[in-house]
Amino acid sequence: MSIRTKEILIAGIILIISVIVYLGKVYDWFGSAQFSPTLSVIVIVIIFLALLYILIRTIQGKLIDRRTVFVFVGFAVVLPFFMSITQNIRISPEVQQVYNAMSTLQPGSKVLISFDYDPPSAPELQPMAESFITYCLSHDISVIIIGLWPQGPQQANLALEIALENEAVKAKNPQYGINYVNLGFQTGNEFVIQRMGTDFRSMFQTDYSGRHYDDIPLVKNIKNFSNIDYSFNLSAGYPGTQEWVQVAVDRYGLWMGAGNTAVQAPMMYTYLNAGQLEGLLGGMNGAAEFEKVCGITGKGTKYMLSQSFAHVVVIAFILIGNVAFFIGGRKKKLDV
């Protein structure tokens, strides 16, 4: 079999497996299939031994094909989703700060959540949204949703679907328009935030479904930020947390926490340290930490395990690559 034929065959197998996994996810073919803790440990040991074997072959001068690296990374990303083991997650002060702020809210408090991101950033921010809304609704905290990004309200509806399936939330039986509402997207960036500082109704005459603002019990008596007990911004860029801090926090005194992508989060520590942000969730790790402190097992925890496995495998291949490089250089010197 030629190298070209092998490449086509491998690509075909990977494509078929990917399609099966995708359709299985969509149509729930796999249900809640999980490896037992014992099987999970066995899988980890097998992967470790395979990496050790590759290292030994590399030291012997028998290099592996780069496609093998891709296959290992693929396994490292996918297999943790089926494992029943958990990763030790330490709660950072900034995540604890968000939780502490939420803990002070009394039943009936009103929280404003701005969804300022789109699907490409969902792997990091969607788990935050789901756990945050779940916490609010399970503690009788009312949720008011808006979006400064066009697809933000759609992401909010997806998060609501997950939150409403939580058993603690079901027990509270929250009602749309009374316990939570999605006011939808409004264009204008910082201008929207500024106008909301004086009058919400001027920016959101209707909700996401077209229902008039004054016909929604939850918001009909909300005029501006002074009627909001806490706010949480989920941001992947502009407009996002920085604009909310500069306008809503600085000008109107809004009490706010934030959840940002891992790339954006470091820039928010300036506002956090200045006391302008009441807590910060950064990237996948922040999502997993918030789930842990809230006692919620969600996507963040699962994704974090997958991400950690992938990082370990990538680091292992970096070490193996360096071994191959130095051995190759040494052989060249000996040949000379």
C-alpha cells in the first residue's frame, strides 16, 4: 500500500468516526455512556505506556509519523468526555469573589446578564452562562438577559435550556416574564449601556419574542441600573466588559462581575484590582472553578479535564520531539 493510499485511508477513517460522534451527540445515540473509574484509569495507563513506547523508539532512532501525534491529541480530547474521574480544581480568589457576591443576593433580587459573545467563543463562555443562570434560578434570583452582540441572545436561550433542566431549578418552577426574561439584542455598543443608565425601556421596547416591555412583570418597574442588584457580563471582545466598566460601573455605580475568554481575561485584572469588578471568571478554568464552588457539575468541568489531557499529551510530544532533535544532532556530529 502506497503512502498516498494510507493517508487517504486514515483521513477517511477519521472522517467517518467524526461524523458518527457528531451524529451521536446530536441524536443522543450514546446516552450517558461513561467509563467506570477503573476503566478510566486503565485508559490513562494505556496512553501513558504508548507515549513511553514512542519515547523509547525515538531514543532508538525510530521516529514516528506526525499523523500519530494528531491521533493521540484527538484521543486526549475525546476520551475524557467518557471518563467518570474528576480533576482537582482549586478555587481562585477572583472566582470566589463572584460566588461571594452572588451569595449576598436575597430571593427576589434582580441580576442583569449581558451576553456579548458569539458561537466561536461558546466553548469557554457557555459553561459560565449555564452555571450562572442555574445558580440564579435555583436560588430565586430573577434573571434579565440582554445582548450587545447579535448572537448573544441566542446563546442565552441555549444556556436557559440547560439551566431549566437542572433538578434544583425545576423544583422552583421559574416562569418566563416573572423569574427570567430575554430582552434580546440591541445595536449601539456603549451607547446602549449609556441609555440603559437612564432608561432601559428606551433601548428595549420589546423582548426577544416581541412582547412589549411594559407587559413583562419582571421588568415593567425597572427603570435603570439603580433597580439592578448585580450584573454579570460574558464577553469575548468589543463591546464587552471594558465598555461596561467604563460606562455602567464608573458612571452609574453598577455592581458587576465578569466572565471572559482566556485571551481577554488578563486585561480585566486591572479593573478587578481597582475594585471596579466584583469577581472574574477567566476561560475554561474559570468556568470549571465556578461550577465547583456552586456545586454544579457542568460542561466546564468536563471540558477542563479534556483540555488538561490534551495539554499533557502535547507536552509529552514536545519532549519527545526535543529528544529526537538532540539525538539527531548528536548522530550528525558522530558521523562527521
